[in-house]
Amino acid sequence: MTIIINSEVLSELINSEQLKIVKKRQQHSDNFNYYFSPSIGLNLWKPKVMIINPKFIVLEFNKIEHMSLLILLRDINKKLQKLVKNKNSELFNTDIYNIMSEIDNDKFTIRCYLPNFKGKHLIKCYVDKNEEMFKLPRVNTVIDNCIIEIRNIWKTNDKSGFNIELKSTSYFFKSNE
């Protein structure tokens, strides 16, 4: 189960030491992943699909319309990086890529992996509250609501970044009644 966080919830999890970092070696390499336990995530409203392929999706947001989300992401990014670096000295001098990318003066993006097993995406999809099979949305599609999970921070050689997964999408259509 994923805990949906905001700044206050994240601060409480960190201050009470409920949010743990679990270090695991990556398969077939000497690199590591730093997992968050319990799982933490965010509820996002009205992201626009900027890039899509079978492995990942890039969600785009307008900075003015989503200013509170941008401020929240900056805060979460800072707190999680500090927590991981304080608990794992090998990351202390490592630059960790941010949760989001500010691509210009008016937009920012979040890159999310699309979890799958044997070619089938493991993402819940709701259309007017009815669960349906997840299908890759088209570029420029606006997703009414989605949940993303901040899975871990990966470290490969001299690079580190957040691994974020798309967990669910919801679309709401107005009835013509």
C-alpha cells in the first residue's frame, strides 16, 4: 500500500523515523538502489502526456496552474535527498537528479516508469470509476487524475536519481443527461 504524501505527512514520517531506507544491490552489478519503506506516492491532477512509450511516460505540468505541486515537489525532493544522504554516507557527495525537471520558464515534467510483467502493464485504470485495462495514452492527452509512487533512488557509477512509477490513472467523462 502506498501512503499518499504532502509536506506535512512526509515530515511526520521522517521525524518519527517511520520512513526507512532499505539499501539493495542491483542485480548483476555493484550498484545500489535505496528503497523507501513504507511506499510513498503523490496524487496528481490534470497532467498532460508529453512523451509516451511502452517503458515510461513523461507528464507535463504548467508552472502557473500547478504552482502548489511544484513547491511540494521541490520540498519532497529536498527532504528525501537529505534523508537518503544522511543515512548512506556513500551518497553524501553525489548529485541526485531531481524528482521533476523544470524544462523552461513555464513548464515542468515528471518521468514515470510503467511497471509491467510479460508485456502487460501493472497499472490500474479507471474510467468514470469503472476499472478498465490500461492502454498507453496518446501524446497531449490530459489525465484527469493519477497516482505515482516514489519507489527508490538508484545509483549507477557516478549518477543517481529517483525511480518513479505510475500506479493508476483516472478519466472522468461528463454524461450528457
